[in-house]
Amino acid sequence: MINIGIMWFPRKRETFTKMEASIGAPFTVYPDGKEFKHQTTAPVKYLGDHAGCFKHYYRVLEDLCKSDADYVAVLSDDILFKKDWVNVAISGLKKDVAFVACYVPNELKRRFKWGDGWHEVKGGWDKTYGGGYVFRREIAMKMLEHPFMINHRDNYKANQQIDHCIPEVAHRMGLKQMFYLPSLIKHIGYTSTLGHSHTHRENVGW
């Protein structure tokens, strides 16, 4: 069983409805704050006041890990999902794997000259980006307690980035970082959770 949390942030162009139609699996909505303006059949869980990108990611992952699920994933609300994405992601989560990254940006694909299939990246924060991480719950619980993760949550106010911190923690723990192509997630938002603007929606091949 996988426990999925969808972080919701207010956006100029809302994408939640499209995300919900494509996910193909049960999930819980976690607004970053105390408001949520969409109608949904999914449960909505509030964890407190607005916290910001990484702090909210951390508390959602922490909450998901309180379940008895085998796998957990914290994802954004501005994405679409490839068919059967859950089964593909879980198939890559061997015992020595920290995470499977479901979102693989085209630039990362070009950087490493990757074709379709599974790929491992070695290194920390400066090697990869992207995200959509799926974890085995027992691994996620250990990552939440890692000093780098806690330090990033508490002290990196100006530059808290999920896709830098998670690979760095995996690297320091000596665990594999697995990426799959074609990307299992497509980013469709024009404003990121950090407030970055995107000029186009990336074509990932589907």
C-alpha cells in the first residue's frame, strides 16, 4: 500500500483539478495553510499555518510516515501522472534504494544522455534535480531524522529546495537514487512552490 500526500499551494493558474483527474490512486490533500478552495472527494488534512515549500514537505512526509503504508510519496498539485506510475515507481524501490524520482526534467535526461528505462545517479545536491520522490516508508522515516534534513528544514530559509536536500541526504546515507524514463510525472504549473515562474510546460514524451 502507498500513502500519497498532495501539497496544495494557491496559484495564479490552478492545476488541482487536472492533477486529480490523472493521479489514478487515492491521496490526501495537504494545504500549506488553513484554506483550500477546491471541491474534492479526497480527504483534506490541515497541519497548521503556512510553512513554505520545504517545511511543508517535511511535515507532510512526517505525517504520512505515521501510517502503516509500505510506501509514501509527497507530491505537488501542479503535475500530471503517466498511466501505471505507482506500480512502476514501486518496482524500483529495492532495499538499498533511497527513492524513485518520478519527475525527470528533460535537461537532466540530456545531461546524462539517458534513454528509456532505469538510471542511477551517484552524488548529492549538485548532481540532480526534479523530484516526485517515492520512498519505502522505513527509509523515509530515517531520512526525516538525518541531521542534514533537519538542518535544511530549520536553517535554509532563503534556499529551501526539496530536490537538492533529498538527493544529498540519500547520498550521505549511502543509498541508491533511481530515476525512470519516460518521466512518470509531467509538470504543468507555471508557478512553482518556491514562486519560480515557468514559461512553458515541458514535453516529456507523453
